[in-house]
Amino acid sequence: MTMARIGSFLVLLYLTYALTLCICDDETNYGGSERGNLFPGFYRSSCPRAEEIVRSVVAKAVSRETRMAASLMRLHFHDCFVQGCDGSLLLDTSGNIVTEKNSNPNSRSARGYEVVDEIKAALESECPNTVSCADALTLAARDSSVLTGGPSWTVPLGRRDSTSASLSGSNNNIPAPNNTFNTIVSRFNNQGLDLTDVVALSGSHTIGFSRCTSFRQRLYNQSGNGSPDTTLEQSYAANLRQRCPKSGGDQNLSELDINSAGRFDNSYFKNLIENMGLLNSDEVLFSSNEQSRELVKKYAEDQEEFFEQFAESMVKMGNISPLTGSSGEIRKNCRKINNS
């Protein structure tokens, strides 16, 4: 089956699912309490079709290109790890703002900004000056999961948009593909996320692709001595070398999950157990720590358990330092602050 047909099938599956999905839209349906100042029914009166609009645009984008689901989810992750989930990643350079898009983790890698633009334009047409870019991106991440067969969750809403960006924060806060286990855990801990969140959220690598430049080190010079990473399964490593030469081809892509790059499932964890995690930051979850190893095994054996924890961890990540109330603004254009 072609990727286009897979994309169309997943969209049809998702739309069928959405018809039966009860998306709770008030704080009483969300356990009776708000998450900080965020709650699912935030737009119930001001823009009741907000979630429907986001879902529709994301569905069309993923139908055009299945890979876009992973890209949108990654944008949300990279946004939340810098100044909190405030849409700062979406800002272009302008005036005193230096964009986070040119940071090491984002340059020539982060993508999907044009889909966020489509979402925002549709929301502005329906409900001007109402739905923040930060909320739109958070909803798009949830819809990206469901569209590729993954779990759904109720999204607390009410974030406002930042009027600043942090290039240094983007360079220093976001875990890198070649980071050690301890560095990865530390960077998650700095955001209030624990080891369970690290492993569960890393499971988003069950969809999407990575560039050769992000894993070349493992193939040719893992420890700076000119030798490959011995934890890589040999035939898998040989396959990767065909796509990723020792020099050149930096932008060549390989699946993060060799078995099902377009389908959100628990295959990623099964790959780690077989020493077929693409990135060093993937494989260390199984090879470097007993507690994380046991989590990998658990999610490899029980997809439902993984889905439940992934949904919980995504809500937790989405609640990192949101701007609410009188803080920030509701941008009319996600790429620039108002009145700029």
C-alpha cells in the first residue's frame, strides 16, 4: 500500500473515530478541577468549533503527507521545552526577537510551520483574536497521534502566546540525539518531567524520520575513536550505512521506527530491545539504566499501557509553564507578535 493510500486510510479511520469520541469540554468533565488555569472547556463559548477546526486542518495535512503528524508533534515538544508551551518556537526573527527556528535542534529539521499557519488562519476566520497559537499547536499534537493510530486525550486549554523567543533556551534545553542518558533525563527533569515521562514521550519516535546527521556518529565514530556503536544490530547498521555515508548526505532520512514509521504503535520499544533504535538517545533508554529498561520492556509487551502513559505524559508536558490570564497575547499571526 502506498504512503498516500495509508494516509487516506488513517484519515478515514480518524474521522470515523472522531464521530464517536466524547471530547470533554468543561472542567467538571476533566476530573472536577483545572490544571493550573487551563481547562478543556476554555473555548466552549468563545469558539465552540475550535477543536473541530484544528482536527480538520491536521487531517488534511496528514492525508497529504503522513510524516507531518510526527513533525507537528515534534514542534509541540520543542516549543514546550523552551519558555514553556507558549508558541515561542513559531515566531520568526523580527525587531528584538531572534527566532528559535535557527537553533541547533530546529535548523533544517523542525518543520510543519505552514500547517500551523493554516490552522491559525482557519481559527481566525471562525473566531478572530480568540484561540492562541500555543493551544492550536497543543491540539495539533493530540490530533497527530490519533490520526496515525495512537491514543487520544483531553487537552486542557487557555494558553496564551509569548511575545518573546529564546534562541539560547532552544540550544540548551532540548535533548539532542547524541546526548547521554543522564543528560536526557536531566533536561526532562528541568521541565518537571520524570523518567517515566522520558520513556513514554520518547515513544513518539514510533512515527517519523530522522536525518543522517543525527545518527551518523553511531555508524562511524560513536566514542571519538573511529569505531561504530557496538550496540547497533549489525544488519540494521549495514542498512543505515547505505542511506547515511561517512560524509555527505546529511539530510538523507531514515525511519525512526523501521517497522512502522507511519503508524503510532509500540513497535519502537520492541526495536530498542532488538538493538534497532535509530538514535543514540533512543537506544540508551534500554542500554543505560535498569529502571528505564524495565519501562521499555513493559511498553513493548503492552501497547495499551504505553498509550495510557503517553497520553498522561503529553498532558503533563503540555502544562509546562503556560502563559495564562493577562500574560502574553493571542497572536493573529503565529509568526509574529501583534502590532509588530
